[in-house]
Amino acid sequence: MLPEPRADYVYLLGLYLGDGCISRASTRDKDVWKLRIICADAWPGLRQECAQAMTDVRPLSKVRTRQLAGCTEVISCSRHWPCLFPQHGPGRKHMRTIELQPWQRTIVTANAGRFARGLFHSDGYRGINRVRAPLADSDHWYEYPRYLFTNESADILRLCGEALDQLGVAWRYSRRNSISVARREAVARLDEFVGPKILRACLRSFGSWSARLRDHERRCHQGGRVSRQRR
């Protein structure tokens, strides 16, 4: 039987592949395992969404948090985490093979947007990239929004690229360990599934985050560049 809710499971899978680990929470005879996801304190909404996904996937398992320097561990204990995340194994993820099981691929294919959201919420970034073009009389700065996903595992990068392909999002490798989404239409498409690392509910009093981002990007794209005099 496949895990439910499937969309929440896929989101949690993306978080686990980026910033998660599974370890024993008890003696071997009890066979209880601990799923831990590291969430940066700069994004409190991410911590809330992660905890909610854990609760939805394993509603009988209590979710707790542990404060660390600059980040928070979101923790849930269950006997079933190694079965739900068979990518679990000894050593770091980038030093071993990471492959989806056929049943996982079925769920990810049906929920590629949620999978991308989990990956980018763990090891991703959305911001404004600024590129300087030195000219004779001034420095011209080009600004445009982009997403970056950085991970040392070539397998996890491949899974991210496959999800982006399925969503119709153009991407490229900006470095050996980093995927960049920078074309205007590609960023707009990925915004439909990912957005910033905050719970949308946190921004309701400030209006739609997507409308604010579009307004900022529209100003950035007017004329296509910003000039700055040399100092």
C-alpha cells in the first residue's frame, strides 16, 4: 500500500533528500527509528510545513523540535521511516547511490510539483541575481530572479532535473553541484509550485507573495538593466 497523503509524502521525501537523515531512536529490539529534518530558523514557515507533513504522513507519531545553533531539528519517531524512505543507509547521501523505488517513482511522477517544492525548500534558494557588465562610463547591472538547487549528490541533482523536466521548467547546471532556473518563463512556472521558504499563511496579512514577487520582478525587468556609476 502506498503512503498517504501522497502529495505530503512526496514533499517530505524532497525535504529528506535535501536536509534529512534517519537514525535509530531506541535499542535494536524495539526497532524504532528517528526521522530528522534540519530547518533554518530564518524560515519559520518551513519548519511548520515540515512538521505538518510529518504529522500527515505518520499521524500516530508525535512530532517534536530540537533547537540548534541557527536551525531547528524537526523530529518524528516511528518503526516505519526506513520503509517509507528506503534511500536510508550508512554514510552521507552523496557517497552512496540514491535511487527511487518503483512505487516511489509512481508517486513522484504524479506529484512532481510537491517533490520539487520539498527539494527547493531544503537545498534550494530563490532570489535576485545581479550581473555586472563593465562599460566605458559606468557599470551596468542586470537583475533577474532565479532559483538555485545545490546538492553534492549527482543522483539527487538528477532527480531534481527530472522533476523540473516533467513540470516543463527549463534548467541547467550552473556548477557541478548546482542546478539553476533563470529563464523568466521557467521561474514563473516554478513559482506555481515552490515559492519562497515561508508558509503562505504567514504572508496573508501582507498580500499575495506571488503578486509582490511579480511586481518586484516587473520593476527589475523594465529596461532589462540597472546602471550604477563607477566609484
